[in-house]
Amino acid sequence: MGKIAIDKERCKGCQLCIVSCPKKSIRLSEEFNEKGYHFVIFQEGSECTACTFCGRVCPDMAIEVYK
Ligand code: SF4
Ligand code: SF4
């Protein structure tokens, strides 16, 4: 099992990580960050395999993946 940490202030809400996650474990928050973007969150209770796809696809390096 893996785990991700999302830096919500770096996130622009482009949703590339959402599309890249094979477990569909990331979703857009209804809240805004300080720059006014919807940021993404890990859906509690979802699975993470630490595949690192989300972290690698993020253009803003907003996601760290842990094993
Ligand atoms: S590391 Fe893989 S499984 Fe885990 S949230 Fe990111 S894309 Fe999804
Ligand atoms: S890929 Fe990065 S910037 Fe885009 S929504 Fe995901 S965390 Fe935010």
C-alpha cells in the first residue's frame, strides 16, 4: 500500500493526476487554494499502490508518493 501527499498550494487543478490514477483515488476538492484553484485530494478509504503515476504526471510537482 502506498500513500500520497498533495501540496494543495502548488496544485492548479489541471486534473492530470485524476486521469492518471488507475485506482481512481484522487478527486477535485470543492474548496479553493490561495491562488483560487480547486485543488485535488486523496479520497479517504481509496486504494493507492504507490505506482507514482500521479506524481510523475503533475506539471507542478505537487504530489509526493510514499511506499
Ligand atoms: S500513486 Fe498511483 S495509485 Fe497512488 S494515488 Fe497516485 S496514481 Fe493513484
Ligand atoms: S496534476 Fe498536479 S496540478 Fe494538476 S490537478 Fe494534479 S496535483 Fe494539481
